[in-house]
Amino acid sequence: MPTFNNMKDLMKAMQKKADQASGNVSLKDLLNDQFIKKHSDFDRAQDFFDKAPFTLDSEDDFEKIEMSVKDGYVRDHFKFQTWDEMITAAGKEYVAKFFK
């Protein structure tokens, strides 16, 4: 059975990982090679970005893209139906890595 000190250390470690996971995450960090390979017909994240029917050079570029275009790209190449569904799944996987 864990002692109080071990439990306290465990809680500190978990809080540190939660703090790390709660910051802003770039799209390229969320949609990394492992996620892309697991959930799409692409082998690498770079393929996803290179073949996209839109430009993702900046946040401004991203904001200008119609959601229907993003959703269509996701539906055509991923196991998800919408962009938001894909991003939610990527976020969950990203955060889960901190707690392994």
C-alpha cells in the first residue's frame, strides 16, 4: 500500500503532467505522425499537410478555411466525420501521452 509520502509525490507528478498538457498545442503537435498513421490513409503528418486542399501556413490561413472544406477533407481521408471530431480525438490522445 502506498505511503502518504509516495501518494503526495504521485499527486505532484500528476499535477505537473496536467500543467504540461493544458497549454496551447500547435496543430502539428496534435496531428503528429502517430495520430495521422493510426487514423488516416496517410503515413506521415507531413503528407496530411502537403495534400490538404487548403494552406496551413498561419493561424490566419486556418481561420479563413470553410468548415465544410475541412470536414470534407477529414471525411475523405480519416476515420472521422468532421474536423472537430478529429481534433477532439487528437487532443485526447495528446493529453493521454502525459499520463502514461
